[in-house]
Amino acid sequence: MSRKPEAGIVTIEASGGAERIAVVLIDFAPLNIGSSAMRAALQDALLDLRGRELDGAILVGVGANFVAGSDIREFDAPPVAPHLPDVIALIEQLPFPVAAAIRGAALGGGCELALGCDWRIAAGDAVLGLPEVTLGLIPGAGGTVRLPRLVGPPAALDLVTTGRRLDVAQALAIGLVDQVAEGDLIIAARRWIETHPRKRRCIDLPVPDFDPVALQQAATAFKAKSRGADAPPAAAEAVLRGLDLPPVEALQRERADSLRLRVSPQSKALRYLFQAERRAGRPARGVAPSEITRVGVVGAGRMGSDIALVFARAGLAVRLVEADPQTVARAMAHIAEGAGRLVRRGELASASELLDRIGIVPLEQLADCQLVVEAIPEDLAAKQSLLAALAGIVGPKAILATNTSYLDIDAIAAVIPGRERVVGMHFFNPAAVLKLVEIVRAGQTSEAVVATMLGLARQLGKLPILTAVGEGFVGNRIFAAYRRQCEYLIEDGCLPEQIDRAMQNFGMAMGPFAVFDLAGLDIAWAMRKRLAASRDSAERYVDIADQLCERGRFGRNAGKGWYNYADGKPVPSPEVASLIEDASRRQGRPRRSFADEEIVTSLLTAMSNEAAWVVHEGVCAQPEDIDVALGNGFGFPRHEGGPLYWASRQNPILLAAQLAGVTETSGRPVAPNFAAVVARISGDSA
């Protein structure tokens, strides 16, 4: 085997019989992320190949990945030649077949590079996809044009508009890869070329038969789900356009749209959030996490059963403790239903595979668990009693975690020795779906425990943020400020349905009052009663939600809350409107009209001010984590970045005026570090 070094990070090896199949190695450690340097080196290698007499070539990434997307740090600068479409054009112009040998990630531009090859041979760990929409973009190197010709328009539309990633089995099933290699990947790719010695350019393939009406309906549905995001509708339009236009023109239009979106405010917000998520939940340097394989979960309500499902899905052995047989039956039915969904999505071979990992046991049988998570109702005395019992059952190194949403973890831990192993692991409902997990460091929690819990959360497929003890920690604390400002607005002149409409039009997954009803008004009512004695007398208090609870209007499950739910759908309630108007009169607040934009600005300003207070009080060290929390646990539109990112993009003079208005309305002062926090976010997202 001969070897010719090329400039930079790409080398060529001659391989096979008479050395007529070249192997092009792309080596850009550590992850093989696409960049201008990589494109230039690859272009040089392809120009070299063009002058050789060969039977074929193989493109392969050195290390763990083929090409794992693009370097997003380059997105804020003008594109630098050679551009990826030009590199792919060189591959297609070669007179011999080229196979992409894919191990690890072939994502974004890496997937488009593979689509530019004639064949795709994959290792068992390969992951392919076009996730550009998650960064506010669309594929810009032919993904929307070549992919439909290879896998069919319906599958291509789904992949391009959702950014979904496929494992190798899924990719093989739809024809995105031609073969899964058994044994050596390069040998498999070479043999494929030897038995398929022809060009097969995706751009030349006839479009597989499809139902145009169904495809248009699917595209319309994708657009409707975008909630104000620009990229998914643009991606859908690019796929449809690529079926009607000549390929050359479709490629040009795709590239133009990709470059336009690349400089859009939404793409910048999504790239900021992407980087913030990568930084979130990093443990202290030099602290190694412990391995967790056996966990106990105490409490089999909806949250506890979801937590058990999450652990079992990750392959851990789970022991679930619940004394009530009916609750156990409901929990196992719920877990089985969740396992069934995983099977249907191809994420699990069989439901029994997951269910076999979960055993229902008495508390005493948690003795050899390395971690126990309590998920019982929010009662301090009950949690203290449970923790005291667990301390006498599990080993001295076992971690004791609480899923409390609001309670003081230091107070929960106060009843046991060895408090350094007590930590908060706060999941968000529904825990089996939402990625956010707050890892709460109590006063004596050790760094080793923190590192273990952060690592475990990532192992579970969750996105952890690290917080300190504080009322509501991060997510619920900001959401409580959101709730209060909503209540101020209704007492000043709004109705629930107007605020819900304004926030949904902004991009929130649900309007706030619909969310309050879904969560149950009694939960927040109990919290307000618990905090009544310590409430700041200068802070405005609206009692309308209390009145609803006193009348049994506890939300959707009760059939009535802020809305009526006679048929399961929210309908504005005349009774609630009357209560609101009466409250305004009692408080001497003349009602006025609000424009939707004013509603949105008022609510986001209140949220960003509370976020700055959270940082000021030391509950959250990284302001960016607050935006991560709101985007992953509370339905905040990702293309808006988060409340602090939103604040960093406002006119400072207008924002200061709005802050003054919120302060006057609520009695809640402006956080002393507000300007510094917003400036930090501005710097991080520049």
C-alpha cells in the first residue's frame, strides 16, 4: 500500500488489487468538523484524483466520525471558498465511482458530502441526518435536491424539516445507505465498488413515485408546527421546489436560501442556544464521575413512573418502590405504554426489554442501589422521614436524590448524616419527554456527587443544568415570575385568552393560562399559601387564582380552571371574566386595553429581570443556563434564544423603560446585575 501526503488534513492511500481504488482519509481531529481548511484540503485531493487512472475512490473519516457537520464558528463570517457545493461537484465529475465509508456521524454538510458520492457504505455506529433546521438553516449543499431522489420525497421532507437523525438500521431501511459493513469498513467499501463499478450520482436519479397531494399536505403540516420558526417552512419549500425545477436551478435556489437564513436573527439565536447547551452541566475539572448501574425510585406516581422509564430506557436496573397496589398498576401500565412508543419509533427492540429492567420492591430492597431518587409528593416532613429511612438502608456511598420542585434540599438533608451525598435531581413533567434536568447542589453536596449526577443526566439523554438551592431553583422560579406578570396583566385589563394568543403567536408551545390549567392550579396555590408569611409586603399580589381554587376550578383535570373544559378543549369562561373584572374594581385598577406586542414585551421583561435575580443570588452561575432551561423545559421558542437572549437584543433605552414599567406594576425591583448579565449574553452570542 502506497501513501501520498496531501496538504493539510486530507491524505490519499492507494488500495486494492493493482492499487486502482484510492482511499481518501479526512482527518480533522477530534470530531472531523467541516471547515474551510477541510474543504480546501479535500478539494486538492479530489483534483489530484482527477488526474489518476483509477477504478474508484473511497472517502472515509479518520477517527470516530465521517464528517460531523460544519464549524458553526464560521457562520458569522462571509463564506470562504472552496464552498461545499463546489467540492461535491468535483466528486460527481470524477469518471469513476466514489463510495462514502461512514463511521460515526455524517451530519449536515457531512451527510451532504456522502450524498455527493455514488455509494454509501456504513459501519454499525453510523448516524446520518440533516439537522440544519435546528440551527435556523436549511441544507446548502444539495441536501434538499439529492436526498428526495435517493430516499423518496416523503422521507426526505421529514428528515429535512425535522432535523431528525437516523441510526444505521433506519438509514438502510429508507435507502440512505447502500450497505452496512460487517467487519472492516474500508474492505467492505472497496468490495462494493468492485461489484458496482459504475457512477450513480444522486442528482441524476429519477424521483421515486410519490403522492403529490399527500406530500403537499405533509409540507403544510410541517409549516403549521413551526411556531414562527423560519427554517422548517423554508426547508419544506426547498424540497418541493427541488421536485419541480431542473436540478441545477434547484441547487442554486437552495444555496441562496441557506446563505440568507445563515445571517438571520433566528439562526443566530439558535446557534447561541446550541453553544450554551454544549457548555451546560459541565462538572468541575479533575472530578471524575462514578458509574451508576442500579437505581431506586421511591414513588410510582406519574413523575416517579416516568423517572423509572427514563432510567430503564438508558439500560439501568431500576427498583421502584410504591406501597399502593393501584398506583403500581397504573405506573406499570404507563411505563408499558411508554415502552411501546419507543418500539414504534425504532428506539427499542421490544417492550419487554425495558420492562424486565424494572422491579417493584419494598423500601428495604434498595440496599445495594448506587442511587435512590425520591419522587413522593411535595411535603417536607414526608421527604425528611423517607430520607432518614433510606440513610439506614443504602450503603454509605449511595447517592440520595430528591426530585422536589420547590422545597429546601438543605432542610430535607438536615435529618441525616453524610449530607454530602444528598443532591437534587429535578425532572420536568413529562419527564420521559422533556430533556431538561436540574442538578441541584445542596450546601454540603460533594463535587464527586455533582459530577456523577451531571454525567448520569447526559447518559439518560437529558440536558442538565447545575443550580444551587433556592425557591423553585431556576426553571420554576422564572416560570413563577412569568405567572405573576400574567396575573398583573389580567388585573390591569387583559383576559386569559388574549395573553395566550399573544404568547402563542410569539412562539410559545402553549399559552400560559392553558399551561397553568394543564399543570393544575392547586399546585401553585399550595406554594403560595406556604410562602404567604414570607411574602414581601411591597410586592403586588393578585388573588384571582386563589379565588378560582376556592371555587374548585383547579384546571383541566377538574373540567374548569382559567378556562372551561366541557369537551376537553379550553373555552373562555364568563365566570372567570367576571371574577377578573371584580378583582380589578376591588383593587382600584382601571382596566385598559393591551396590544399583543405590549403583552409579550411585558412578560419577557419580567422573566429576564427574574433571571438576573437568579444569577445575582447565586442560584445559577451561568446566565446562559437560564435560556437553556426555558428552551428545554418550558416551551420557550428556541428561535428566540431565551428570555435573557431576547433582552440582549432589545434597544437598551426601550428595555430600561419597560423594566421601569414592570417594576412599577409589580413592586419587584430591577436586579442590580441586570445590565451586566445582559451584556454577558450579548458577548456570548456575538
